[in-house]
Amino acid sequence: MEQLMGKDSLISPMARRRDPEMTSHQVCKSFLVGTCPHDLFVGTKQDLGKCPLLHLEKYKLEYEYRTRKKGEQFPDFEYAYFKHLQKYIHDLDKTIEIAQRRLERTPEEKEKIAKVTKELDDLDTKIGLMTQEIAYLLNQDETLKSVFETVKLDELCKEREQLAESARTIAENVGQTSQQKLQVCEGCGAYLSRLDSDRRLADHLIGKIHLGFVHMRVAYDDLNHKFKRGKTS
């Protein structure tokens, strides 16, 4: 009840303090428009702690009603969310850049593994998305559909296993050290080994930290595209 209505929701109406309006600077605009970064990594090593601004469901419901049902627009809210995300995305980009520099290869080595790396990345993305879809179908009691998707997932995992074997062969042929066999995850900046099992890589792709950063990236890119389009229109 407190999360939904506010700290004073259970206090007598006579003594209750009035909550600020949805438009108040005390209310988290990231929470209203999308997902506040402080809510994405709770309980992980990337935990950002509690957001200093208000996160109340009644504000989010009001925002959704006014934007979707009444057609109101709050571009300043979206921009505040964009700037909030920008800080974390810029930090992430720096982390990825530094990690990649640590694993720099010669141009010849990069050329040899570029193709197989992209194919592995594409398969990893498909596996991660399909795993989430199966979990969603099971949650919705769509058992038959989940079975069909599971069969497709097994086929993808077999395909990835064959491709991973090719990657191992390439890695060994170019004489990489153990450290050089690592890859930097473009989603969250973590180091990944191309020699890891399919299960371990799949677990990474559906992990809270990875999905949190991917979520931020998608939201940031969408808003960035929207603002750029607005400037040119």
C-alpha cells in the first residue's frame, strides 16, 4: 500500500500530509517514463542503491493515463529520462572501450575471427530472446507453444555448439593466449570466454545485469532517435 499510494497512505486523512504532484521535481521522471536505472540492478554487484526521488505507482498510473488516454505529452519528462540514461550509457561505453583495448589483437587475428564472432553474437542473441519467450509462454500457461519453441531452442543450441567448436579451432590456430580468447560483451561490458559452455553463455545473456544494461541501451537509443528526428522535422 505504501509503495502504491505513498508513505502517508495509512495515516488518518485529517493528519495526512499532501503528496507532491506528479510534475514535482521530487518525483523520478525515469520511473514515470520507463524504468529507473536504480531499479534495474537491485541485489547485484551493480546495485545503484535506492533512487533519491519518489517512486510511487500512483504517479506512474497517472502518467500512463494522461499520455495514453488523454493524449498529453511530457517531453521534459522524456528528456530527463534520456539524460539520466545518458550518464550510465556513456560510462558503459567507456568500460567496453577499455575492456576491448585490453584484448586487442593483430589485424590478421581480428580478420580471422571477425566472421565467426558475429555469427556467435547473433546466435547468442537469438538464444537469449527465445529463452525469455519460453519463460513467458510457460507463465501464460501456453504449454504447447512453449514446447515448439523449446524444440527450436534445442536446434539453435546445437548450431551454436558447432559454431563454438569452429571458434575454438580458429582461436588455437592464431595462437591466442587464454586472456586473448576472451570477448567483451557488447551489451554490458563483461568479459566472456568463447570456450564457455552454451549454458554458461546463455545464463549470462539472461542475467539481471546484462538485461539491465540492454534495457537501458534500447531506451536510450529510442529516445535519442526521437529527439534527433524532432530536430530535423
